[in-house]
Amino acid sequence: MLYYLLSIIIIGFDQLTKWMIVKFMDLGESIPVIENLFYITSHRNRGAAWGILQGQMWFFYLITVIVVIFIIYYLQKYAKGKPLYSISLAFMLGGAVGNFIDRLLRKEVVDFIDVKIFGYDFPIFNIADSSLTIGVILLIIVMFLEKRKEKKEQ
């Protein structure tokens, strides 16, 4: 249950920050936080990462429902007693649901975290995207640690 709470907190923070962007910023407006590195930029995305699959909402609805069912199934069946595995799935669940809510209610995803690294303007993203990325990275770590543990046991 604790891991579902983590997902709910992520969803709440994601939706709160997106609401603030929509409410208090004009589309395209950018606020420098750290000049030449980090900006808050009001942006909308009707596709996936890097704007691919623009306007394919039915596809995103279907994929998200499948992913959410898969994550909940794994949380219930395989992640019990495995805290890092459960946390990784909770982050992915929170991120998937956060962007799903946008697609369902707004027909687009609100993005606002704008990072420029060594002159490269990284695609603008949001808390849900960050949560998904953290979840995937943690899952990779879990898989690596489990594989390492299996090798030691042999």
C-alpha cells in the first residue's frame, strides 16, 4: 500500500505543477531559473517523447491502460518484499497516470521543465516524465542487482 501512496504523491505533485503552469503562465512563456541551464517554459505536447506520434491519443490511451495494468500486476505479484523493485514500479505508475490524466482531460500533455546542457536544448518535460525515467533507471538497477545475485548463488 505504501508504494501506491508514493504513486499518488507523484501524481498529485505532477498535476499541481501542471495546473500552476497552465494557470499562471502563457503558452511559450519561459522563466530562467539558472541562466543558460534551467528554465520553466510553458509547453504543450500532443504526442510522446520528443513530440513523436502527435495527435495519436487513442494509441496513448490504449498503451497507458495496458502499462498501468501491467505495473499493478507486477506490484501485486512479483514486487512484494522487494522495496527497490516496488519503488521503481511506483514511480513508473505515478508517471504513467500523471500524463494519462493530461491526455484524458486536456487532450495534450503540459510540459515545463526546460534544460539546456552544453548548448543542447533538451526536449521540455514534466514531473510525470521524470518519474517514469527514475522508475526505469531503478528497474534497470534492480535487474542488474538480481542478475549479479544469481551469479553469486551459482
